[in-house]
Amino acid sequence: MNTTSQIIKPILLSALVGAALTYGVLRLTADDSLQHQQITALENRILDLESLLTQKEQELNRARAFAFGFEPQAISTETKQADPALNAEKNARPALGNNVQESNPVVVDNDQKVKALSTISDRDPRSFSDKVNDLLATGSSAENIAVVSKSVFDMADNRENLPDYELESLYHNQRNPDLKRVVAQVMSARGDNSLMEKQISDAQSGLKNANPAERQKALVELAKTHHASAATAIAPLLQDSDTGVKLDALLALRATGNQSHIRLVEALVNHPDPAVSWLANDVISNLQNLSDKARTRIASADIVAELPIMEAP
């Protein structure tokens, strides 16, 4: 998890420091309306970055607690005495099926659901995809999507219980973009980028929307892939007429590009908008440390960084 923190925190902190320094310089020299507008824009940007940093830190703390088995609350005596694997197997049907008896409800936390999905036994011989379909049939809530996404990640190296063809079936049969992205990322980690290419192709359709806010949403989704192919789709938005879109395109390129994409950013280094020029330099500084083969296959840390957050019990 230190890798994830190193990826996100320095990026956000450096953005805050850079914006603050630029803000300070403009404060000292502000003597006309144009500079005043730039100061106001940078103040707003600093507030946005501070908010994003706080949000990411909260998400990372919850992701760390869940992704690597840390219990955020004390474990009861009853739980300590029970075998977790047996509990997961025993509760697999009530947790994931459609026939829970209302007269005797079984409360199953998310950790048990994850274990139940990944456990194949004589008592519950259903395949992983069958269990997923049963769980999501009860409701495609954000919580259930997070459970399935975590299970897919946990089984990234388990081709026996989760073969490639099941992953492909899951991708094509589900609509949730977060779940589809995680499935595509796991397939990429296994060495197959076909689903990732489709994910990027589908996400980039929003880049041509006339509404700048929609273009920004598409850039955020592409950034979450952390795949180099997304950088090619992002590149045209570096020349967008909307400054907010241009800045988000730089952020997305920083999250997906590698050394081979530096040339796409060089034209913005001397941009008249100080926020754009500073961020362009920061992107180049980050990408020059990555080889031209980086991000052509998804790393586990990048999958963890974008897993849907599952609330602690």
C-alpha cells in the first residue's frame, strides 16, 4: 500500500505547492484585472486540490484497511473462535443467493461476501460468475459492486477458479463502468489488453461532447485506467479551448502516459496561463521517469488505487 500512497500523495501535494507558489507570485504583482482573475482562478484550484487530497486520503485509508485484510473494528469473541473459511462457505448461499429466509436472517459482512465469492467447495459448487450473477441479481448497489470488484482483484492470479473466459463473460454481461474497468485491468495484469482497449474506446466517446463538464468526466474515467493506450485518446484534449478541460487532460495524461508521451505536453510548457504551464512541467517531470513500456500492462498497485471503496463494517 506504500506504493499507492506514493503515487497519489506526492502528485496532489506537489500540485498544491505549485499552485500556492504561483498564487503568491501573482499576489505580489497583481495590479490589473487580468492578474486578479488569474489569482481568483488559482485560489479556486487550490481549494479543489485540497478537497481532492482529503478525499483521496480517506479513500486510501479505507482501501488499505480492506484490500489487505486489516480489520477497522475490534473482532468479537465469537468471530475469533470461528474458522473464517468455514463461515464463508457456510454463509455462501444465504449471502449470494435469492432464497434468504426472513424468519431467520443471516447477517453477512462484506469480507465474508468476498471470501464466499472466491471459495469453491462441495457445499457450493457454483462458478465465480454464477455467484456474481446471483449477488448482483439481489441489487447492483455500490456496495455489491465493490465486493465483486475486490473479489476479482483478489483472484487476479487464480486462473483455475477464475479463468480468462469467465472474466470476459463478466465484462460483457455487466454494465457498471467501475466493475468493467477492474475486470479489464485484471485481464491486462494477466497480459491480455483486449478488454482494456475496449474499455478505453467506450470511455473516450464522451471526449467529443459539446459540454465541457462531460468531457472532463470522460477524462476522469480514462485516467482511472492507468493504461498507456488511454494517453493517446486523451492527447487531443490538451488543446481544448476550455481551460478546465485542458488541466484535466494534463492530469489524466500524467496518470496514464509514459516517456513516449512527453512530446504531447511540451507545447504547453510556456502556456500563458500559469496553472497550465506549471502543470505541463509537472507532467513532464513525472513521465520522464517512466520508460516507453510503462503502463502497457496494469500493475496491481494501480488496480488497488481505483478499486470501488467498500465501507467498513
